[in-house]
Amino acid sequence: MRIRAVVIGAVVLVLVIGIGVYVSLGPLRHQLPLPSLIQRCTVQADGRVHLNPVQMANAATIAAIGIRRKMPEQAVVVALATAYQESGLENLAGGDRDSIGLFQQRPSQGWGTPEQISDPRYAANRFYAALKKVRGWERMRVTDAAQAVQRSAYPEAYEKWADESAVLARALVGNATGAVACSVGREPAMRGSAAAAALIDGLRLDWGQLKTGTPADLIGLTVAATNAQTGWRYAHWLVAHASDHGVKRVRFGDLQWTAEKGAWSRVDDADPSAELVVAEVFADL
């Protein structure tokens, strides 16, 4: 009992000292570096899903590859649920036996070389190609369609991710507005022209040849959108990759996401009919 009292007293003393120091700093408080924001992405599209930035970027790539292959939204749901179950949407270096990557595909089972399977784009392409060969997959439950491809020892395991995957797919295929919002760290992973170039490379690797441009008044890029759905596909992809590509701001129509707020907000001077997605990256120091 005595030891417990001493410990409690020490904790209280530390708290009192900490509060006293904070108060005594007064006006100097705003000059001190603040703790880094928790890096998290929230997707809201008839439901809510929370992911870390790595998971979010992988989910966006999986969705983009499906759209590029002209697969329906339900195929994206199945692919995301599979990756959720197999790897937690993380590009794993290993797993059960020789399993690798987002979908835990095995070189020994003909999925490709370890280097190929470690590429999220290659892995997603192989998954969609296999899914397309499953007769009637469109009418199956998510877990049955996934199992037809994966042949897992736990055939029912994919179904528990069906709802989360449907929310993600709805947003990432562009059927929701301002639905992907990420809070990123205070120190961007990349800056300036290098960040803009990497962003363009990433876009083209996921989406193919897009009509991109360079804004006159900021460091970043523009992507031409043929309609609102494609615009939101690109806008959500850009936010999903904000953490690893130094994205500061994404704007489409009369909405914009900023790294500072980690959320979408309305822009008064925007043209809602504009067909350009604008992304700004952090400038060089």
C-alpha cells in the first residue's frame, strides 16, 4: 500500500510540474513544435472506414487497377476484401510458406516471381485476371468469389471484410464526393519538383496515360477529368497517396482537401463545373 501511495504521489507531482511549465511559458507556447498528427485516413461513403496511410495507398492502387481493367465496382470490393484478409492491406514481404504481398500469392503456385508479386500493381492485376475467369463470380457472395481465386484454408474469412470493402470501393471508384480524407505528418516525405514528378509517375503506373498538366501558380499537377466520377477517382487517389508523395492540397470542383486540416471543405471561388483535378505538393525548403 505504501509503495502504491508513493507511485501515485510521483505521478501527481510530474503532472503538476508539467502544467506549471506549460502555463509559465505563456506566449512562447505557440513557438514550440507541436506533436505530429496521428496519420490516419477516413473514408466515408454510406459507412465509415479508418486506415493508416500505407493501407489507404494500397487500397487506392487496387481500386485503380480494377477500374483500368474495366472491372465493375463489385470486383473492386472482392479484391479489397481479399487483400484485407490476406495482408491487412499491407504489402508483406512474407507469410504462410512462400506467400508474398497484398494478396499473399505464392510463386510456387504460379502467381509470378517474388519480385513481381511484391509489386502491388502486378499483384492486383493477377488477382483481377484470375477473378475474371471464375464463372458467375458477379453473383457470388464476396467470400465465395474471393475463395474461388485464393483457395484458402479459411473460405469464410473474407466475408467479414465485405462491408468495409464496399465503403472503400464506393469512394475509390468515384461514386462518392469528398469521401477520402487523410491526416498526414507535419514533415512531408517528398517536396518540390521531385514530389510532383513522383506523383505523375504514380498516377500513370496505376491509371495509365492520363492528360496531366502543370499549374502556373503552384508546384504540382493537374489531371483532366471527363466527368465528376472520374474526377473523384483521381482526387481520392491523390489524397490516398498524400503521405508518401508530399501532397499539400487537392482540389476538384468546389471542394478541396488540405494537409493542414486533413479534411475536405468548400471553396468559395471555385467553378463547380471545372473538369480539372488540381494537386499541390509541398515546396522545397
